[in-house]
Amino acid sequence: MHHQPAPSPAKGGGKQISIKTEQATLVEFNGLLMPEIQRTNIEAAQTQQTFKRKGVTRERIRYGQEITNWKARKRPCHDCDVVKGQIHVFGCDVEECPFCGSQAFICGCKLKIPKCSGVK
């Protein structure tokens, strides 16, 4: 997904703007112009702070806390557009599993994530 930088960063928040395309309404959020559904998914991810595996709960690893240096201080996540300190949108290829350290969405840990009505 290609993103255009917004004129002023809105760390952790944003404002609705009135650009419409044939596919989606675009909003400014986290300093980027993105489809409104992506903003909704980022906001929903912030409410899903843990993973559960075999009855054990662990905090999700936030952007910038991964073992791999993704340069979170310099730019939003290249896959899900969160900024440093935010929780990745589940399915992001950057998010690490807090149990095994692999990519959370494909590791063998069979993670359970709390459901949130905002996730589409």
C-alpha cells in the first residue's frame, strides 16, 4: 500500500479529511493519509493489548520494542502504519509473538486475540 505523507504528523491520532476516492474515504492519521478502515483497525488494535496461549496471557509487543530494528523513531510501521509505541494491527508482518519471537500472525503458538467490534 503506498502512502503519501501528511503535512503535519498527528502522533497517535488524527483528523478526518474530505478526500474521497472510488475505493475509500481517506483520513489523516499517524501523520499519513490512509483509508478510513485502516485508521479504524489501528484504533481497534490499541484496545487488544494481550495475546493468550494455553491459558497464559502476555502483553503484545509494541512497534519499536521488537528485536529487529524497524526504525520506529523515524517512520511508521511499513506494513500497518502504527507509530512507535502503538500496538500493531493483527496480521502485520512486523509484529513479534511475545511467546516465541516469530511473526505473530504466522507462528505456531495459536495465539488468541481479544475480539473488538472495530476490527474489520
